[in-house]
Amino acid sequence: MNIRVVPTTPFGDQKPGTSGLRKKVAVFQAAGYLENFVQAVFDTVLVGASAQSGPTLVLGGDGRHYNREAIQVILRMAAANGFGRVLVGQGGILSTPAASCVIRKYRAFGGLILSASHNPGGPDGDFGIKYNTGNGGPAPEKITDAIFARSRELTAYRIVDAGDIDLDRPGLATLGGMQVEVIDPVADYADLMESLFDFAAIRELVAGGFSLCFDAMHAVTGPYAKEIIEGRLGAPAGTVINGVPLPNFGGGHPDPNMTYAHQLVETMYGADAPDFGAASDGDGDRNMILGRGFFVTPSDSLAVIAANAALAPGYAAGIAGIARSMPTSAAADRVAEKLGVPCYETPTGWKFFGNLMDAGRVTLCGEESFGTGSSHVREKDGLWAVLFWLNILARQRRSVEDILYRHWAEYGRNVYARHDYEALPTEAANGLMEHLRSRFAELPGRRLGRYMVKFCDDFSYVDPVDGSLSTGQGLRIVFEDGSRIVFRLSGTGTEGATLRVYLEAFEADPMRQRVDAQLALEDLIAVAGELSQLRQRTGRERPTVIT
Ligand code: VG1
Ligand code: CO
């Protein structure tokens, strides 16, 4: 095997964000950019692994532009860095939850997932790369910080001279002294789903005329959804729309929300809408759930799943606890309280759930950003959430809307909305956050509209398992009645800054629970705008995306 040690200089900007390193495709294509980051990962994670001979790496991505080229480079670098075996998804494809499943099932050392998730793809779009550890989950901050530090001092990367591996033919190949196994990206994942949910009940529901539509948004979930929903569950062909993964996602923005999943939204709000609609994002870890003419807020979805978990065979014995990211509504907290299980509040990003799941403290996790999952893997899982809903619907035989109305009547409703202001000038966004912080001292005890401020803070988190501290995770303004406004800057965007404003108000009265969230939150929205000087500082009249 001919290993080349290629001299390089650091880029200085390879700091992983909320979920891996995300940049424009052109940035990743610059000479040495991908190689440097991968070398920084290998240098960081292989320390101490030297005792283990020939560790196994899992490799795959969401199929976006540059996926295949990047995989060939990483394979050659893995061989040069001492990996013994790489499991790579056929065609270079692995959804994020499937990669997590494969890492765990085959007890791999870790994995590299190539994705910029819901960010647009194509030559002018984004690319991304993320390292997951042997538990199947995204590397925690202490590892991503070490990777960044290593990337800044790198002087060379290692790569073998070899030709491309045929990614389209399943089976074994060798590269240098390393084994490459091209695996079916769907089978292991589909088997895991079948072990968790009542497929017989769902099959019966579907055979009985229950209609559904799943929008894969030309992203990675297409083959998974076709195998599971149309194949194993017997839904008619055509149930999965936009099911062929494309390198540019068909020109769309594979972000399953009311704005970007417009084809599905039009179907679900049109005449003859199906009973159930769902969509997933670029890398298959997000989900959006819709009933006929009805949108389920992700925070509510987590709460409904928790309240009905026992209906699914994989969760029939009960759940150990729930964790949610701080900006996610407290709807799940109310369910946890009733079930008598703990509920944890973590910073944004799935990497903060890993320790809690590994320690057996929680079973279900969720984020307001269309992310739901459980300890079956260590990533959020779009299709898993869809199947959980189908399992609940099959057993309850009620409409999605009816399930929500009953849930709210029992637990109260945490009316919720998120307003995103995308691609703001970075200085304007930082200035707005700074301004808010400067007001924190005088706000407690003051009345803003009909809300009385209880406390404000910059959220920080001490991991109860390993004691690590994470600071600066979002500005909270919490009111006496439990309502709150949260301001946070995105850690996944690649253009300027994205400001997220999260709004939440509790409504206990069933007579007033069925109103539109934007209307119910009108006063809170106005308070948020005034408090942050949003219009003056950003020049924006309205959010880019409302969810
Ligand atoms: C966003 C979401 C966060 C999610 C992250 C990764 O991060 O808010 O909840 O974990 O994306 O999801 P940010 O920093 O932009 O708010 V994914 O599907 O892009 O891997
Ligand atoms: Co994603």
C-alpha cells in the first residue's frame, strides 16, 4: 500500500456547529479542505484506539452533490490512517438514523455522515460532514472542540494512492490493506423499525382504506420509505412522493415544514386530502406530521408519542424518561409528570441527548425543529416518528386532529411557534442579542403587555452524566404564567446569521385551545419584536419561515 503524506496548511474555519461542519460545496471542493477536516477527525478519535487493531468505520451520506467524490477521498484516507474495515452504503447512501443503526448493530468504532441535512444541495448549495462515535450518536462537544483544535495545527494529511471503489455493487473490495464492504443502506434499518412497531396493525389500517402521503422531498428517505411504507406495510404505489434521491433535491429545499414542503401541504389542505401526511428532510432525521387540514407542532408530536408510547410493542414496557431541547415546548414535561418519569432540558442539538440515553435515563427525545427519536439509535429519526404515529393511529382509530384535541383537553396546550429570520448580517444579529442581554438586569418584575417577567438568562447546561458545562445556549425571557420567549442564533446556517425566535404560551382552557397558534401568540410576538428592536436592527418586517 502506497501511503502519501501530503503537506497542508490549516483553514482556521473548521469548527463544527450544531451538527457537524457545514459549508458551501465550493468551500469543501477547495484543495485540501475536506482532507484536512477528515484528518483532524481521525487524529482526534484514533488517539487511544491504537490498541484496537483495524477499527471499523461506517460511511454514507444523503446523496447530495459531492457525496460520491467525498466518499472516495474518505475511503482512501481511512485506509491510510489504519482503519481495518469500512461499511459504506450502496451508492454512497445512508440516512443519518440508518448510519446510527449500522454503527450500533455492527459495533463499529464510529462513522462519518456526509450531509448538510435540510440545507439546499446542488453545486451552489451546502455540503456537510459529521463524526459519530461508537454509540451511534453525534460526537459530543468535547470531541468536536478537539477536532477543531486539531484542524488548526494540522501540517499534513494521509491518503493512499488507489483507484475508485465501485459504490454501486454490493459486496467486498479491498483498498490498500483495508476492507470495504458496500452494504444495503435500507435493510438493517427497516428490520429495526419492524422490531419496534406493530406492522400487522398498521398493515390492517392501510388495507382498510386509511390513506396517506409521504413526501421524501427528493432526499435520502425515498428508498427507506418505499421499502417500509409501500413494501412492508402495503400502502399503494405512489404513497411516497418525490421518492428518488437527487443530488440537488430536485431544486427544492429539503426542510419538512409548512413553507418548504409545500406540495405535501397543498395535498393535505386540499379537497380529498389523505388521512395522514408526513415528510422528512435531506438526511432523513427530521419529520413533519400532518392530519387532514391539520398541522402537528413537533413539540406536541413528542408529547403525543410519549403519552401513547405503550401502544407500540418496542415501548410497551414503558419509558425511562424524556429529554427535550430547551427551546422545545414544555408539552412533553406535562406527560412526563403524569407518567412519573424524569424530563430533562438540554441545549439545542442531538449530541446533548447521547449521554442521557447511554445512561438509561431517557427513552424518548425531541426538538421543536422537527426532530423526534428514541434510544433505538442515537440520532433523531424521521421515519421512526412517522411509523410511531401510524402505530398510534392504527390502535386508536381516531383522526390526527382528534388525537391532538383530546391530548390538549387532558394536559393543556402549550401553544407554540418559531419565527426564523434567515441570512441576516452577522453584526445586526449579534447586536440584537447583545442588546437583549443588556436589558436582562432591569426586566424581572416588569410588565410587558399582559405578561409579567419572572426571570431572564442565557441558558447553560451541566450534563448530569459527565458534568460537562455548555454555555451561551439561548436567551430566555420567562414570564410568571409560564409563557416564554427564547432568542437563539442558528449553528447550522452557512450564510450570515439566522435568528430564531421561539414563542410559547400555555392554554389550559379547552374552549380556547383550538385557535390558530399565530393568533393566540400575537401579544407575545409583539413583545418579542419590541424587546429586541427586531425591525430597527434587522430591517425585516416579517420572518423568513414560520413553524
Ligand atoms: C437546527 C435545529 C436543531 C437541530 C439542528 C440539526 O440547529 O434548530 O434543533 O438539532 O438544526 O438538525 P440550529 O443551530 O440551526 O438552530 V439537522 O436535521 O440539520 O441535522
Ligand atoms: Co437532518
